[in-house]
Amino acid sequence: MGNPPAHRAKKIFGQNFLHDQGVIRRIITSISPKPGDHLVEIGPGQGAITRELLKATGRLQAVELDRDLLEPLAQACGDLGELHIFNADAMKFDFCQLAEDGNLLRLVGNLPYNISTPILFHLLEQAHCIEDMHFMLQKEVVDRIAAGPGSKTYGRLSVMIQSRCKVSNLFDIGPGAFKPAPKVDSGFLRLTPYKDSPYDITDQARFSGLVTQAFSQRRKTLRNCLKKMIDAEIFEAAGIDPTLRAEQLAVEDFVRLANMACKTA
Ligand code: SAH
């Protein structure tokens, strides 16, 4: 048998394959996979991370959109354990169905950068089925996720993720670790959905709506952005100055405001 033809990386699928063994090792060490873990990889590609995960656990599920990668991937991993690949779009995939045995999922992925934010929002909706998530993302996105109030990068993504997950910004990776090399720096992070959340959000949809609205025009005051949802008395009862801007509020402030809006709705 000869070698299969080399796969040409496809831009539309955001394919930047990891090849730096040192970086792969650091990723695996951070994930610390153990036998019995219910690992699910998003976008396994040619198996750079997949192979190492399989070696550690002997069993892995993966969601890969590019049909052309399925066969080479199965071949590259076949000898290492039980790999089940779903040929599907991670943005629409029902991850919770995989957790029906009650074993929470450990998600891993070097995510396609062009769609990483919608994938993250899709996964947040399924956070109750997830133990933790380790993702490679554009560094700029990692910075936005981890940002705190008062920072320019703090926004809807930061608040929505931090309200559901503990965020650990693990390390940065330069473009040279990938083939082809992306134009931007990357970052690796861990998101751990809260089991006992410090935030008691009474209505998730209302909370999400309020955060979106508050950041819709960053330069405007909360009073202006939230005119339709929050009146002066609620700002006062929540102890929040309505002349502030959204980027100055902590996650718990958004939770308090949204919960109080519920009560009067
Ligand atoms: N994990 C590999 C590949 C990373 S590149 C590595 O580190 O080398 C991103 C991968 O995500 C590619 O394999 C790409 O085909 C896949 N992908 C792109 N869009 C996807 C989607 N919507 N759902 C699932 N996988 C997707």
C-alpha cells in the first residue's frame, strides 16, 4: 500500500493543522486525559491531538465536517483505540446526546477560527452536559473571553461565557506551530462549566437579551441602551448607576439587573 495523497488544507473549513510536537505535548498535559474520561474532539483534522488523546484513553468520539479527512484520520488512529467519528457540523451537533450515559463530556478542539464564536455559544447552551472544554482559539478571542470589566476587550462574549464557566487562559502559541501558518497568534484555554454556579440566573433568555442589548452600543450609557428593559427604579434597587457603560459592569451586576427585570416583567 502506498501513502494516501496528501490532504490540502482547506481555507473554508478553517484548517490549520498543528505540527509542533512541543505544543501538542503542552496541550495534552493541560487536558490531562485519563482512562474513563468521555472525550469528544471537535475538528480532529489529521489527528494531531486525536492520536495523543486516544493513546491516553483508548476511546474517543470526534465531530469533523470535512468528509475528505475521515478515512485518513481513521487510518492514522486505527491502531490506537476506539475512534468514533461523526461527519457533522459542530455548530449544529447535539453534544448532549453523547452524554446520555450520565458521564459528562470533556470537549477538546483546535477550533476553526472563522466560526469559533458561534460554536462557543452553541456549546454554552449544552454546558450542563460538559465537564470541561479545552480549546485553541485566535488569541484575540481568548483575550475577549478572559477579559474583566473596564477592559476594552470586555464584552458580550466575556460576560456570557464567564456567567457559565470558570475561564483559565493557559498559554499562547505562535503561527509557526501550524501548517499552513495562520496570520494571527493563537491561545489555548480551559472553560469549566459551573456545577454550583456563583450566579443565580433566574431566566437565561432574559439575561442573554439584556447583555446583548447592553453591549449593542458600547459608547452609550446603560440607561440609554436598556431603556426598554430597565427603568430608573430597577437601576436604583439594584444599586447600579445608570450613567455607567456596559463595559464597567461585573458579571454579577448583569445577573442582578436581569433578575430584577424578571420580577417586574
Ligand atoms: N485538530 C486538528 C485540526 C484543526 S483545523 C489539528 O490541530 O491539527 C480545524 C478542524 O476543524 C479541521 O479539521 C476542519 O475540517 C474542522 N472543521 C471546520 N469546520 C467545522 C465544523 N463546522 N464542524 C466540525 N469540524 C469542523
